[in-house]
Amino acid sequence: MRAMIQKSFGGPEVLELVNSERPKPLAGEVLVKVRASAINPVDVAVRSGAFPLLGEPPFGVGWDISGVVEEVGPGAGFAVGDEVYGMPFFPRAATGYAEYVAAPSSQLARKPASLDHVHAAAVPLAALTAWQGLVGAADVKEGDRVLIQRAAGGVGHFAVQIAKARGAHVIAIASEARRDFVTGLGADEIIDYRTTDFTEAVKGVDVVLDSTAQGDLSLGVLRPGGVLITILEHGDEELAARVEAAGRRFAGILVEPDQRALEAIAELIDAGRIRPYVERTFPLEEVGKAHDLVGAGHVQGKIVLTV
């Protein structure tokens, strides 16, 4: 099979297309013929060495996949021909930029019936991050005021929709150029970060989803007892202590595979309450161009590789 690996840290040029042996599913695993694989900012950070999650190369990056079960190991939960999606093994390597991935069936779910593989691949890591923060950690409910940072991005555009699906009042931070997009996702208020200081414009919110490493700034807009969900500062013990000392709650999120959450997200997608947005697709061979685009930091929604 063809797969992208890297033998050193560096720019997109270190990603190398190789021929490798097709994996064999173990007990409880399935072999997925990958049709599409999405790119996330964490992929770029791992590739460059900025976030050495996988240790030293060689390894293959990429986690988000959507495809068709081609082979089933003993005791696995799917059948040959089932269409599945997920982000297996995170935070260990999954080598998702490949023609085949063997993964535990418990870390995958049936692909939303209303989506093609490209749009299904765009969902898992970003949507699970938003879900595990807003639903799992904060238990967002009807009437809550929720502030979403980077609302037009991968995690952000799912977070807006998940919060709205749970009845929240959503305040979205995004550029003016993204206003129509974010409003279309269901945001109730838009704050243009280029012209407005959100810490002055917003006070007393119940939940902040922070994907900008500005936890101390976000803390200032929370009501007493409110929840700060942080993605980039999930392991910051000093920030956690400051949040708790201020009478707020700290929730650091490092996403993990979650079949039940994927199933719940798929139900909302098929009900028309969540829709993934894919800005561009690239063939597997042009993964470097895709990484350049994601690394620039201004993607609306997601970038997806077709395999």
C-alpha cells in the first residue's frame, strides 16, 4: 500500500510517499480501506517537531479517516463492507495518510449516512475535541452562554454547532470576513478579534472554549463557577491553579477516541444539526501543499486528503 511517513522533523518536504506492507488486523481490529483523511493543526505540529507527541521519527502522521472495512479480525464489531469513520489510536501514531489503516473497532463508528467520505473524514478529531469539552467536561445546557474562540476553524466550527444543538447562546470570535459563515453555523453574536477586545466586549459567560493559548484572558470573561475549556494549555498546571483560585473550573482537553461520541455526532449530522465544512481537498501525493495551508492558520473548516 501507499503511505506517507517522515524520517525527520521539518517542513512539509519531510513527508515521503512510500510503499509499505498492508497492516493485518489483530483481534478486535478491522482493516479500513481509507477513502479520505483529514489534516489537523496537531498533524503539522507533530511533523515539524513543535509538538513531539510521537517521539523521534520515523513515523506516519494523520489520524482522521473515513473508509470501508475490508477485513475483520476476530471479535471485531463491524463487518466487511461497513463504512466507518474515526481517529484511531490518538495520541499514538495511526499513520492515517495511507491507503489502509488497521484499528480497534471500538475506536471507530459507522460513517454518517448523509456524508461522503471526504466530509466524514473532516469530522472526528475536531468534532470530538469540541464534544469532549462542551458536552463531556462542561455539560453545556439550554440557556448557557458559551464563548467560542477561532469559531470558523476546525474545532471552532463544530463547537458552535454542538453548543447550539444543546440550546446554548453562542458568542463566536472570528474575523469579519468569516461573519456570514459563522452566523450560518448558528452563532448568536460575532466578535471581530481584529477590531474588538473580547475581554471588554463580553462578561459573565458560562463556558469558554479556548483554542488560542489565551487562558488567562479567557478566565476574565467567565462568571464565578464558569468553565474554562482549553485545548492548547491542557497540561498547564499553573493556569489550572489560577482558574480554580478565581472560583472557576478548569478543563484541559486532549482528545481521545470515543465511539459513543462519534455515534452521537453522526446522529446530529444526519439530523441536519451539524455540518462539516471542507475548504479544500488534495490528493495524497500533494500532502505537502495541504500542510502548508493548514500551517498558515487561516483555514475555514477543514482540509482533507483524498486517498
